Amino acid sequence: MSSNDIIVFNILSFSYDELQYFITDQLLNHAAGDYQKGSYFNFPTTILLEDVEQTHDMFQPPNLHANLLLQLNELHLNEYEEEILTFIIDSIDERGFLTTDKQNLYQDWLQYQAAFLSAGELSYADFYRYIELVQTLEPLGIGAESVQESILIRLRHSDDCHHLLAERIVQSGWRELGNKNILKQKVKNQLTNTSEQDLNAALALIQSISPFPVSCYIEEPIKYRVPEFLLRVEADEVKIEILNESDFPFQSVLMQSSLEQENSQALNRINVIIGGIKYRTLLLRKLLELMIQRQKTFFISKNHSDLAEWDLYEISRRLNLSLSSLYRLIKDKYIKFDKKIYAFTDLLPTNTYSSGSEYIKQRISALLRENNTLTDQDITDILTNEKIKISRRTVNKYRHQL
């Protein structure tokens, strides 16, 4: 599997908010140049949880900013220093990240200082040191620009004996973190004296760190259920509408960014991300169309007893996906219907995996009716081409059960 395939594969697997973080990090660290985070680093103004609409504010970490400001009292600051640190803390969002990059934050500070303070101009180097001071507050990782930087901050403060190796992996192998085999090979090529045991320990340390600093602080982690599609019934027809387009401007930002790129490698990565996002939206829409066909009675009646069971093998075949890819596609994806939020899996009821085996048996029977001279290996090859993973021995067993 190529690195581009891995990017697309991950994009299919991401939930809405995971995809938003991924795109933000890619633009900031690999492609965006001087683009400001504020133009695309935002959540929908309304988050819907279960079947009740509630505002996003209800899910903010309790007293996060108050807790950070309280910690300033332990630093023995003068009034000017306290003003700077308070300004930086006020620029941290509810997930623990800076709302803009450090350079822009510094320019904002200069404007703020000119308007409200009489002190002399602060250099960027000194301002940056104040940001680093904020990043030492609890929870560690607060005040970073990206997930990568937040993880690095926490690794630098780790007392684990493998933290230096873990830092190097995050710095140089960030793009490959989604594929351990590729990452391990890259690290071994760069650090020839690294043992397999040390490498595995460093990777385990990285995996133990939450991507978002506030999750270390909140007693119960935030669970975002962001619907990407709205389904509504009009004259007994179910209509599909894409939600959050104004909060999900990745394609326009990426397209604009691609025009600015002179680096062909970065430009290629941007185009792969754009293609992956389009492919993800296309597959989800196709799945919704299949869902509407299968569950139309439920959408009309709004009665859960009318939900029909699904055969996931059949769905994967019609979407031209492997079954494992289908599972990843539907995981943590949500729609809004009748003022409620439904996970895709809620509308794909299947109690056991037996339906998969039944479908395979039906498919084998159909193939034999078309051509009764097919060998077990012939049938295995045909099913493999249909994205159904099955051994010749299993085909033989099912064949004798018919």
C-alpha cells in the first residue's frame, strides 16, 4: 500500500472531527504556508448529542480557562507578565489549542498592547518564551498549534526512558504514524542502532498520549456526534442534504493552498487529500442512497420496529469495498433525521455475522447454477474479486452444505 493509499484509507476512517483535525494539521505542518488557522479550524456552532439539540458551549471543559489562570498565581508574575500570559490563555480554545498561529498571535498582542498598555514593545522571542511558559501549565500540551506539537510537549516532559526516541519518531515520522510497518522501516533506516524492543516501547508511549490535551483534564472525555448529512421526508421521498458545509471548508482551503504551492511533493499531497475527501463524501452518499432504499419504510413511519436487517457483505459488494473497509467507513459517522442524531450503524442492524455466511452460500449457489463445472478454486477467485475474503477450504465446506 502506497503512502497516498494510506492517506485516503485514513480519510475514509475518520469521523467528522477527526478529519477536521487531520486537515488542520496537514495544512499547518505540511502544506499551508502562511494560511491562518482561524480560517478553517472551527467546529459547528451547534453540536447534537443523542436526540437532543444542545449548544456547543455545554461541552466545553469545565473551568479550563479559570484553572489555567489560577495556576498563574503560583508563578510570582509582575502585572505586565500576567497581562501577557492572560492574553495567551484567552487565545486557547476549548480543545486546548491556540486559536491562531504564534506569529499572528504575536501581532495581535502588539495591537492589544498599543491600545491598552503603555509598556515598551515586546520582541517575538520574548513573547514565544511566554507561550512556552503557558505550555508548562496543567494539562500539559495546552497552547500548542497542532496535535503534533501538543504530543511533543508532553513527550518532552515525560520521565519515560524512551521519550527521546518517541520525540524523534513524532518529529520525523508523523506522516507514517498510521502505518506501523512503514514507520518502523523508516526509523530503522534513520536510526540503525535502534532495537525492535526500544522502537515498540517508544511507539507504545506515543499511543498512550491523547491527541487532545484537554482529554487529560476532563474527567469524562468529550463525545462529539456531529451529523454530516440531514435526511428529510418530502411527499414520501427521502431527501439528502450535506450539513456543516460552512464549518467544513477543507476543499476550498486546500484548493486555494494548492495554487500557492511550488513544492510538487506538497502539491501532490494536497491533491491526494482533496481526492480522499471527495471519495469519502461520495461513498457516504452512495451508502445513504442504499440506506434510503432499504429503510424507506422506517423513514416514512419513523417507527424503529420497521428497521430492516442488512447484509453487510451485500453492501460492501455494491460499494466495491472490502468488508473491513466498510466497517471503517461507517464507524463514527452520523446523520440527522427527525430532530435526532443516528449513527450509520444504527440504521444497519445486523445481529450476527451469520448473514455474511448466508450471503456467501447464496452467491456460491448462484455461481453453480450459472456454471456447475466451476472448481472450488474458481469460486474462491470469483468471490475474492468481489471483495469477499474466503479460503478455498471454506468454499468447499459451504458447497457441501448446499
